[in-house]
Amino acid sequence: MKRYIPFLALLLGIAYLVSAFRDKADDSGRDLAGFGRLPVLANGRIKPLDTIARSSLLQLQGRQRVSDPAVAAPYAANPSAWLADVLFSPERADTYPTFRIDSPELLTLMGLMEAETKITYDSGLKHTFAILGFLPSTRSRFSFKQLEPRLTELERQSQLAAPVAAQTRTPFQRAVIQLYGNIRHYLELKHMVVMPGSADFLSELMRFQEGLPAGIAAVRARQAGQGYDQQAFQTIMELAPRYDFMGGATSILAIPPADPVAAPAAWKTAGNAILDTIQTGSLSPAVMAYAGLAHAWRNHRTDQFNKIVELYGAELSRRLPAAMSKTGAETRFNAIDPFDRSLKLFSLVFLLGIVSWLKFPEVLGRSAFWLMVLAFAATTAGIATRMWLEGRPPVTNLYSSALFVGWGAVGLCLLLEAIYQNAIGSVAAGLIGFGTLLIAHHLSLGGDTLEMMRAVLDSNFWLATHVVVITIGYAATFLAGFLALIYIVRGVFTPSLDQATADALNRMVYGIVCFATLFSLIGTVLGGIWADQSWGRFWGWDPKENGALIIVLWNAIILHARWGGLVKPRGMMMLAVFGNIVTSWSWFGTNMLGIGLHSYGFMDAAFWWLSAFIVSQLAFIAVAALPLARWRSFADQTAKGTL
């Protein structure tokens, strides 16, 4: 019976992944899935409204649900429903606790500290669990309506903080700039397709179009000093500035061009498209579609809303088939969220691998292996989908580098586990896969993760060679370090590191370091060639370049120390663990210096997490330096004098 357990684990894992493809119906009957597929152009990329909604919520509040634990029902059933409220019923969306604020000084500035202390829960026990972190708290999330009275002061503080260099800003200044940027983004969303404050935007547009000929004639007559229709003149002079403001208040282009083969630059904001009516004489069908959606949404006319979504979506599919195909696939990809599901599978792989060292090694070890294969396949599919959507190689920004580092390390773990079959590869894969996907999740809080890398990485060729190869080097160096951690933890704290396991780990770390050295060296050289062609110099001692070189040198030091007999297995493990510090600094640390062509900005939270990671690795090195007599796995051997 036990031999079937690995296959049962695999089947359950497959069922878990397949369940993500099940459509989740909206209780209201509104076609939010179709609405979420509608395309817009933002930050140089055509993306669905679903992505706009999800990335905006992550940026504003660090999560994709819009809810309050003190309220039984959610404010919005899913991100697209929240975005529809922001676009079409902003007065309601303004009351949702959407903005996250953690800084006590900023809470005081916004007049929210008193409101924070007045939050109550249904019971003292619930409050206690919230404080301990077992339940979510609303103390850090506030609505636009709560923030609105202090926006002027927030803007003033933001202007004071903006000239300060990012790496020298105080936590208060960083919190101010972040909140001010989030509010500006929220206001951009509100002005994307409908003018906020208009009770019936559809009727307003109809009135504008009907009065346009008379209004234009009145304006021209007035300019010529002739008699004119004052009412027609007044109507156009009231509405035209509104649409001009609306067009300039957002950078999200929601109105596609009439010509299906037009360049992306032909997309327009809704406000500018409305003003074009002055030249064309008729409103864009896209503008009317969104106005109709607003009318149906505000008046709770579900059938009308669904019909407009269907008709407008069909028209776009006819005119822009490639764009609609990608937005549909991206919406599906967002809903499935393969990386979140892989993260959970990797955590299970890690636990099964650990337990297999204690009991049922064959059964649990094989179960962990097959779940690792499944998680790797899901991650591979996710990365491949991102490549297709973006039309770029796998590594284009920090977020995608985290995905690729984990993917590369897990791929090597699969090979190790297939050879050694001792669950060490599974445990390492579970730990690295979970860790890198968790890092990727936190990096996604900055907004859309499919944006192109900053600096000058605009060549697919070099992205597919230098960046990908150097990232594989990162992955291999990390894997060597984490295998060394397994050696140290098992040896010091458990009696499970027998001689066969120790020898296997020694061979694993040595082989992976050789692999890491090769790819790090090739990636660094390719980077120099690319820099020579892009910037006119092969090497400029940029912090990122120095970090890549240090990784190569450190891996070379490990190999020479082993070849020269300067270190034994324990010493090589300590050196490999220090490689985690070297690689993490090259990967993240150099970005925080604020200098060089590869600096992508200071991240306060990332700095402290990086510091904590470095301290933890130094602690493991210190533990490994303990005399072997204090290692539980070697205590008996040292006592007998056999080691």
C-alpha cells in the first residue's frame, strides 16, 4: 500500500493545480471576467483591466482583496469589481479601506492616529490574535475619504521629501512619498474612463455631442465678433475644460485607435478622445461603451452591463485580435496564479523531505520528489507564459530574476535528487523555491511585474545571454550555499548526518560550485561584451559589475581551497554558506547603493531583510565552526577517536 502513496501525492497535487482553472462565478451575475479582459495601454504595454486592478491593489495595500475583518461581507468580490467601483462609482470606492499606512508619524500627519486607537473587535480574544499576527488588522488600511482632508499637507510634505536622495530619506519621508504616489495613482484610475463627480456621464456625453455643432458655431461667431447662441457657447465652455482636465489627469490610455494596425502611440485617454469629437463630430465607440458601462453599473443593471461588455469585447476582438488574445490569456494567468500555488507546493515538498529523514524515507522521499516535479512544472509554465505575454526573455526585472533564480536552483535540485535519491535535493528545492517565490511576491507589491527592466536592457539578445546566464550563476551559487546549510544543520543539531550522507553532500556542493563558477564567469564576460557595445567600455567598476566579479572570485576561492587541501568538507561548507552573502549582496545589495548604471532604487524593507539574511548566514558559519565534538552527528566518532 505504501508504494502507492507517492502516486497519490502526485494525483492530489495535480488536482490542486487543475482546480485553479475552474471559473469562479460572481454572485452578482455581472460579467466581471469579460470586463477584466478589456485592454488598456499603460506604461508602454497593452494589458487587461484585470491586471490594472490587481497590480494597483498590490501597490496600494499589499494584497488583492478589498475587505475589512470587522465587516462580514467583502467590499468588492474581486479586484475587477473593486476597479469597476473606482471607475464608475468612485464615491463608494472612496469609502473602502484601500490605502496601507504603517508609519506612526504619517498616521499623525494624516490625523489618523486617534482613529487607529479606537478600532475595536468583537471580542478581546480576536483583538489579541490580531496583535499577535494570526488575524489581519485594519489598523494600517484607510479609505480615500479618511485621507482626503489632509491631502494638501501630504502634498507639501512630499514636495519637501522629493529632493532628498532616496537612500538618505528618513522612514517618514519614504512613507510620505509612497502614500502620495499611491494617491496619485488612485486618482489616475478615477479619471481613466469617466469623469468623477458626474452623476450620469452617459447623458452628459450625449448632451455634449448633440450640442457640439451649435457650440462650435457659437465659439467661432464670438471670436469673429458676431452674434452667437449663448446657451450653446456656455455648454461647450463648461464641458470641454472638464474633458481636457480628465485627459491630463491620467496616463492610462483606455481608448484604442480606430485603425487596427496603428502603433500603440495612437491609443488615447478617454478625455482626449472626447475632445477629438470637436474635429470628428462623433464620439468614439469605446468612449460610449465605457459611459454605458458606468450607467449600468451605477444603476445596478446587470443585464445591460453584461451586454455592453459582450458587444464591446466582440468589437475589440474583431479589430484587435492579437491584443485581445493576450489580454484574455493574461487575465486567465492572473486568476490561476501559478507562482502562488507553486509556493504552497514547495512548502509541502520541504516538509515531506524533512520528515522523510526521520521516518518512511522511501515513501515520503518519493512523494516529495514528485511534488517537486509538479511545482517545477507549474513554475516553468508560469515563466513561459510571462515570456509570451511580454515578448521578452525570462529575466527583465528584479521580480523575474527572483522567479528565475528559484527556477534554476530547483532544476538543479531535480537533477541531484534523481541521482542521489536521499531527499536532500527535495529539501533544498522546497526551501529555495519557497524563499524565492516569497521574495517575488513582495517585489510584486511595486505594481505590474511585466514591465521592462530599467537601465538600458533593451536588447533581447543580451537579455537572453548575459542576464539569463548570470542569473543561472546566482541560482547555482545559492544552491551550493543552501546544500551547505543542510550539511551544517543536520550535522550540528541532529545525529542524521552519517558518513554516506556527508560524502553525498560534499560531492553535491563541489559539483554545484563548479557549475556556478562556469556560468558566473561566462555571464560576467558576456556582460562586459554587452557593456562595451552599449556604453563603449568593457568594464567600469560599477557596483553590479563588481558584485558579479566577486561571485566568480569567491567560487574560484572555494574550488582552489578544496583542490589545494586548505579546507576539508566542513570548511568548504562554511565557504559555500558565505557564498550566500556574496550572491545576495550582488543580487540585491548593489541596487540599494543609489549609484551606478545598475541601481534600481533603495528599498527600505528589502534592506532590513537583506541585513537579517546576512546575519543569519554568519550565525550558521559560527555554528559550523564549533568543534566536531559538539556536532551531534560526529560526537560519538570524536569520542572514540575515529574522526
